[in-house]
Amino acid sequence: MTSSVEQNAPLPSTIPDPHVIKQMRILIVDDARDNRVLLRAILRKEGYQHVAVAGSATEAYRLLGLEDGAEHAQEFDLILLDIMMPGENGIDACRKIKSFPHTRDIPIVMVSAQTDVMWLSIAFESGAIDYITKPVNRIEMLARVGAALRLKYEMDMRKAREAELLKLKSELEAANLELARLSIIDGLTGIPNRRRFDEFLELECKRARRNKLPLSLILIDVDHFKLYNDFYGHLKGDECLQAIARVLSDVVHRPGDLVARYGGEEFAAILSETDAEGAMIIARKFQERVEDQGIPHEKSPIASVVTISQGIATCTFQKPVEPPTLIEYADRALYQAKANGRNQFQFVSCP
Ligand SMILES: [Mg+2]
């Protein structure tokens, strides 16, 4: 699917701008004031803009928002953590920082005197990614800080990309659902369209045959709709179709039933597990409810309001039929209803 041009294109660069790295936030935790001052001075001189200090693990927790009721948690991109401190030492502090979701991903670089080296393996186990030995070598320290910050930057970028991908994915899923819905719904009336009708009738015919059940189809035509449109205009014509779609849908509720717009001013109702008698009860309701709407139709030669003509066809389990046959017979019945003067329903039994 990917073109060769795209395959050969370089990947987007993840190498961060040095200026961006210098804006990242560093926290120095050390009980010795001289060490805090020295480390901060080196970082500041190198151009790091945001360097905070804490004199104990407890103070660091407060800045990181790990204390109960802490409200002003600051965000950090790197922590330089002294191992040997009175109270909670660096190892415990590292474990604690790594146990909170919002601080878990902050890289921690341990700062240790030579005498603390035996602690280093424990420090790595507790979640530290690197260490610097005291007395601090400026070049070495800046290299390690820079590497840790670049790693953090790449992690942040990857997380942002993943979040963006997730967002795109859910947007795409929503769009697909909407597309699927639109493809089976008639835009004007909001009821199932012809495509959905065809699928549904196919399924219900098969189900009726398999389960030996009757199946009825009613085709519904709005009487003298052309005269209505010519006189009231297409906008009113659309409103009339919407009203009829609403009325017909209100009558039919069962899961196996479907009212659809068949085309133009024609509607159709598929009634599963319904014999001729049941279908005629529904058709009578359609007839009455549409008339009850009282939509004026001044040009109708047969009534003062909008009316419908209907053709009913039913197949029984003794004589199952294919969808086109059922449609053909309902159409014949509809033709008869029109020929007999409209505003009525007729029934034709399938062969
Ligand atoms: Mg110390």
C-alpha cells in the first residue's frame, strides 16, 4: 500500500533541538548545601533554565506533589538524587518516586560518593537510569544529564504520538459507524432506505422459510403526491413525506418488522411472522393514522387531506417465495388499490 517513495523517505527526526533540552526542568536533591550549589551552578552556566533544589527526600516529595494534600506539584524532566541523605535516603526516595503514576516516568540519575558505590546496584534496581560520582566531573555530569533529558524528550514525544494515534483511531471508528448508519438511512425521512429494505427482506424471507413462518409485505403510496408537490411546493412535499415516515414507523415496533422509504413517495413495511389478517390490521392502522394527521391536500380529487394507497402480499410457510415475487405481488395489490379509487388497501395472495 505504501509507495516506494514513501518507503525511502527518511523517518521524522526525533533529535531534539538543544534549545528545547535547555528548557527542560531539573530537580537536584542533596542534603549538602555545597553540592546543591555546585550542581546548580554547573547546570545554569551550561544554559539550563529551570533548575530546582531540595535539601531532603521529604522536600523533594513536596515539590513533586507526592505528599498528602500537595496541591502545587511541579513537573520535572530529570531528578539528580543524592544516595546518602539523613532521614529517607536516595534509594527509598527513588522507589517512592517510581511508585507514583505522575512521577514514574521522570528519569532519575543517582549522585553518589565513591563510598556509596556498593549501593549502586540497589539504586538501579529501584529504578535509577544512571549515576554520577562525587566529586562531580563537570564534563561527565553534563553528558549524563544531556543524555537523560534527550531520552525523556523522546519518551514524551512518543507518548504524545501514541495519544494522537489513539485519538485518530477513535475518530476514525466514529466516522465509520456514522458512515455505516448513513448508508442504510434515508437522508430525508431518517428511516431505513431502499438498500436496508432489500437486505432486510432477503434475511426475513430466508428466516420465514427456515422457521416455517408467514411473512407479509405492504407497499404504500401517497395518493396524488405529484399534485401535492405541484401545488404546495417541494419543501412542503418533503415535510409531508417526513410526517408520513414518522406515522408509519410509530405503528410498527417489533424487532422483526421494518418500515422503509422504498423510493419517491413510496414506503414499504416488512412484517415478519405476520399472516394476511395481521397485515391487514397494520394496513388499516397506517390508513387511519395518516388520515388523522390532517395534512391538507387541496388538489386531491379523493379527500381534503393526504391519504395513502396500500398493497399487501403475504407468503405462508407452505408456499415460501423469493423477495422479488413478494414485491411483485404487493405491487399488483397496490395497483388494484389505486385502480379502485385509492385511499384503501388491497390484498393479493402469493401463488
Ligand atoms: Mg549526601
